Amino acid sequence: MKATRKISWIPAIGLISAVGFAALALTGGESETGKPVKWTRAYAIEWNEPAMYYGAKTGVIDPGADCPNGVNPEQNWVKVLVDAGYTKAEAEWLRNPANPSRSPVHGQNQMAFRGKDRANVYTNPTSTPDPGLVPMTGTIAEGINLDGDESNGFTSPTGEKGIDNNFYKAVGCWKTYRGPRRMSSGAQQFNDSMRNGGWTTVIVVSGEGSNPMNDDKVTVGVYSSADALVKDGLGNIARDYSFRVAPNAKFEGIFPARTSNGRIISTSPVDFKMRDPSYSRELELLRARVDLEMKADGSLVGYIGGYRPWKVVYKGWVDARGPVIEVLTWVQLPAVYYALERNADYSPAGPGGEKTHISFALRVEAVPAFVMTPDGTKEVSSIDSYKALAPPPSPEPPALRLRIVDGIVPNPNYPAGPDVKIVVPTTPPQK
């Protein structure tokens, strides 16, 4: 639904392009709650991906400042299975495409059972020693200083100290995450889903000062919308379309902030959930903050960061069909578990508690939009919670419409498990 924006009040914001003026959502008066609001800007996220600093000159697998040893090499799965206790003949037969138990769509289910006593390594990753994930050893990272301490963490590409992004440290050299901005295979896969109507997230920013670019009293609202993103003739997400807020009991965040030269910076952390661009479907962030920039062309770029539960991330990859993920992304999933556990850096229980969360940043790019109240009758002019209007939650559909159990797609014709006897043909069929 295209709309024309009416500007009822324009503050002195300094020089800005004509395109930038067209992208402003500026209102005056008070919000429904009586809070004074002088300006509002609204956006629809058109791209979001884990913030992974790319340190190579070209390519995904090539060495760079981030990953001096490149990415995890393609696995020798016959050797992996032999090391797990299978005979070479068994391992070769399990990996043989002519083996009828090896599905071209779901992979070889028996690959899951390579832990101690043939335990399922997807659901019991500690049943096997850490296979090792190529470490990210660079000192530069994108993200936000979550703990306020500049003596730890990374340095940002612009020189800011104390950037907390241990998720990048843990998996930054896994090829599914690595690549230039908007070019990693994982980011392209999930953003394609969002951009094709899978889900929509909108952001509304409002302030009380006379200058949106420098305002000490700013509030940022992040909401879900049931209205799909719209593409223009070039396949880009179109600007200035209208999106109604869809009240959601989980996916909503309200951040106190300030602006400085157009940069929106959190003034205190909040706990927050939004739709996750990955297999885990939900991005839960504790002590979350925003660091976003209002650009002269009307767009919004930057980061939403916080501490996310790392076991949920691991389970998301397992539930996406472990054998498929491992073969396509050149990694043994237990290595991902160990890397996330090793780099976890936050405990909700305090410094002495179990580190169940890992620092994380989501890189966000958004286009100007009209964000409407849930009934669609008017633009959102202030940041309010809509959770009380949310309908009862319905079951979340699986990321993949398959019956996945413990990381594999069960095949009754060819069972897999710790007690399955691998029968190798006397003369195996040729590949």
C-alpha cells in the first residue's frame, strides 16, 4: 500500500538531500500516552545478517585478516567415520551415493551416530572430542560495546574499542557465515526468504527534541508486521510503502536512546526478541542495545546487539538436517557446539554463573516506510507497546516442512541408529 507522507512539522535539521527530506516522517504533538513527541521516522528492514567482519581481499574460503588460515576445509567424511569406529569398508559404503540409505535430499542418517558407543553427535555433541573449528583470530569486529568496557573485546572497523561479538569470534571462519557484506551464503538464503514475503520487521524512531540528528530523548521501537515487503522493478525493496504493526507477544522491543549527528545510540539495555534470520527463527537478546545511523538518503543502517542463548543457535543448525548442513557447509556440527560453548561470555545469573549466552550483533539495513497502527488508520507517531493487543500465540511452523527428529529425517525403509548393522555388499555398486 503506497502512501503520501504529510509533514506537519519540520525541525531545523541542517543540510539534507531532497531525497532525505522525502523520507522523513515528522509529526508534532503528543503520543497516545501523553509523552511529547516532536519527530518520528519509520523504516522497514530490507536486509539483516549476523555482523561478520570480512578481512579477505576476495573469495569466501581465502585467508584474510579475519581468518589467516581461511575457512574450515571440506571434510573427509570417510576418515571422520573411520575415526568414529566404523571400518573403512563401512565408511566408504555409507558415503557411496549408490547406497540406498543415503538420500540425495536428506543425506546419510547414519552419519549422526558417530559418538562414543555410537551416540548421536547432533543431540549429544560432547559424546565426541571437539573436531575443531578454524578459529577467527583477527582483532577487528563489527558490533556494539555491550558491557561498556573498552579494555576487552574487539576494535571496530572505525577504531572504536570494546566491541563485544563473540559469536563472530566463534563461527566467523565457518564458510556459511563468511563473505563480504550481503554476500555470505547464509545471509543470502535467509534474506531471500524475508524479502520474498516470509516476514517483515519495522523500526520506528521518535524524539522529543527540536533536531532529530542530535536529541537526548529518543525512543526506538522494533515491531513485527504481517504486510510483506514490496520489490521494485530492479528487485530491490521499494521505499515508502505502508506496513501495519502486527501485535506480537514475543517480537517487540522498545529501546531508550539518544541521537548524535544522526547516530542512534542506546542509553540503557533492554531484553528483546525479534524474528531471527536463521534456522533458529527467534533472536532473543539479553541486555540488548541499538547502534543505528539515519542516513541522508532516508535509509537506516547499523546494529542491534546483545547476548543470545548459544544452545538455541546450535539446535537450529541440527534441526535443519545435520547430515545436510555438515556436508554442504564443510563442518562437523559438534565443532560448532564446542566453539559456541568455548566463546560464551555472559551469564544471566551473574559473573559466577554458567555462561549460557554469547555476545552477538545483527547488521541491519532498512528503507524509509510508513508504519501504521494495527488497524491501519493512522501512522505510528510514538513508541508504545502493542503486546497487550497480541492474539494468542499459534504454533510456529518449522523452518523446513519436514519431520526432523534428533537432526535427521527418519526413513522407515532404512533405519539408522547406534545398533544398526552396516551390511557392506560383497561387490558394492559403482558410484
